[in-house]
Amino acid sequence: MVLESLVDTAAVKRHPAVMMLLAIVLSSAAFWVAFSTFPESASILGIAFITIAFVPILHLIMAETEEEEVETPGWAGGFLKRHFSVVKIYAWFFLGIVISYAFWFSVLPAETRGRFFEVQERELGKITAFKSSLAGNASAALTGGGNCTKEFSCWFNIIFINNATVLFWAVLFSFAFGAGAIFLISWNASIIGVVIGRDIASLASAYSGLGEYSLVAAFAHGLFNAVGFIPHGLPEITGYFVGAIAGGIISAAISKKKFRTHEFEIVAKDAAFLVLVGLLLLLLGAAIEAGVIVSV
């Protein structure tokens, strides 16, 4: 692949913000290539093209991380520092996709968005309908009757189970395809990007007096409003990143045929610990989000 040949992984680790710029540029390119070749499926094919572009370089980063796991195992080997470095790479990548999708949603004509973001908007519609049903109706399986209107435990259970399911798929995808969790991460980033893009589009009229700078002001305002996602979104998304790293280093070890060696045992223990950390982060995120919902 071309990308991992052009981009030095050591430079990415030193300056992870590079991933944001790559994500913005390549996701925009993937977006338009998908629309130009398969317009009816552009909304999901764009995510697939992003995955194809970034899996090789992220798999290479995972392979290097796995080598570091074996060479300097344990906390003394800089366990937290090593993995936090990879989390930052994923975080900047995620932010780049969010910015890209928010931008394109806000600048495209309303009649064009339906084709470009069809799947994302359909998913958002399902999420809205699901939350409304929980707030107003009985949720038998998880609430034992009653509704979720002001029940912390109900919302917590729903949110945590949903997020834990995403974590499971992130680990599985990353394990099966090296850095395959990038598909799920890109998908979630595109959803958030569309949410922010909607906000930007609705704010544009309020800044119409600024002329050609109205979109810039609306975009800045929309990104500022998105800060509201941080309290619960940060631990949730970080949990997914950690899960992706766990699956990725296991995949890297197996691809090097180390699964019958002591090295694999070291990597497996570290991966199991990372999954546990991911679950704890999701518990924290679910508790914060449930608390916000019931307090509103």
C-alpha cells in the first residue's frame, strides 16, 4: 500500500496530530470517490474506502506496539505511555473524520445530503426513536416494567450494554483484520460528524449577516456546541480505542506465528488488561451519560 510507505510511523507516534490531517484529506477523497463511483451506496462505501486507506498503516503501528510489548513487558516497560501514544493516534484520526463529515454535511445543499449521508441519517433516526420509546414506554427486558424517563439504572443498563457490544465488535474486528476496528471507529465518527453538521447547518442562518464568513462562524459555533459530547463521549470513545489496540496487538502476534511462544502469553495478558480498562471506561461513560439524561 502507498500510505504506509509515504508516512513514517515513528513520525506519527511523535506527532499524532498528523493523523487528523490525513483523516480529513483522505476521508474527503474517499467520500467523493464513493459518490462518483457508486452514488447509491456512497454513505457506507465512503467508510469502507477510509478503512481500506488506513488499515495498513494502523496495522503496522500495531505490529510495532506488539514488538515493544514483548521487548519491554510490564509497567516498568512504559505500558501506559506506550498505549497512550496509540490512543492519541486513534483520537486524532477520529477527530479528523468528525471534522470532515461535519464540514461536508454543512456545505452541501440539503437535497444532496440525502444521498451522501443516507445511512448515517437513518441510523440517527433509529437512535432518536429508540430513546423516545424508552422515555415514554415500558422497556420490559431491561427495566422490568416502567419506563426510562427518570430511572438512572434503566438508562445506565441500556447505554452500557450498547457500548459494550460496540467494544466487543471493535476487539473482534481489530483481531480479525489487524486494524479492522477502524471501520467501527470511522462509522461512529461519521455519525457524530453528521450530528455536528446538522447543528452547523441550522446555525448558518444566524450568521448570515457575516456574508462569506457566515459558514466559518457557524462551523466554529457548531464545534463549540460539540463540547457537550466530551463528558460521556471521551471515556466511551477511549474505551473503543483501547479495545481496538487489544485486538490489534493480538492479531499482530498471531500473524507473526507467535501464538505458541512465551511472547504470545505476554501479549495476551496485556490485551486482556486493555479490554478490562476499556470496559471500565465504558462503565464511567455510561454512568455520566445516564446521569445527564435523568437530570435534564
